[in-house]
Amino acid sequence: MSTVLGSCVACCLFDPLARVGGMNHFLLAEPREGTVCSTAEAERYGLYAMELLINEMLQAGAIRSRLRAHLYGGANLHAGMQAIGTSNADFARAFLLRDCIPLAHSNLGGVLARRVDFRATAGKARCRMVEADVPIVTRRPALPMGGGAVELF
């Protein structure tokens, strides 16, 4: 599995005995205070993404006490803007510390985007910096849905 990260953070978790691994990718550490989110909206936040990843791995046979983590991303790409990357990285480290999940490796911060490739069954990750002058490919914008009628026959 692969992802490209700017200020976002990805956490790769691996259980070496069960050979179960997974990766998440979250946009923001947490919602603004008082914000109520739908499940779809909650997926962009760190707490939900971390809990979802851990729960999915436990269902696949991982044991929580054997999990090892790698963290990537958390860059501050735009000078003068809020340090979202730093906030995301701080959240991820604090979450792992609080949940007693050892951090085996991290590559966080800086001002460049990263591409992370993770082989989930081997627990191997590769992180490469994306140079600032290389455009990051994004998804094409979704086409608006037509308001057409449906005819049943």
C-alpha cells in the first residue's frame, strides 16, 4: 500500500508474529472543539483513524501488545500558515505513547512531502521525499451528478 503525505500523517502498524500490518492516513489531529462529525467526516481525524486501524488489525489476528509503529509525514508545507503538520505529528506520537505502542521508526516534519510504501505482511516501509518542484498528482475532480429522472420498466 502507498500514500503521499504533506501535512498529513500516516501510521504503519505491524505485528511481527501474526504478520499482520496496516496503514492509515489522517488529515488533521482532531476536530475543532464542539464539532459533531458524521462517520465519513470523522475518518479524516487522527483519533478515529488510529482506533480504526488498531481494531481492524486485532480482527485480523494481531495482538495489541506486539504492535510496532512507523510514523511518516507531518510536514509544514506552507510557510506562515498554521503548523498543521507539527500538530498531526505530535498527536500521533502522543497516541502511541498513551497506548504503549512502541515507535520503531519515524520520519516526521520538515517542509517536503513524502511518498510512503508499506508492505503490510512484512512490516517493511519505504519513505521517499517528494521534491518541492515535482507536482503531486491529485484525483480528478468529481463530475457533478445530474438531477435526471429514473424510469423503471
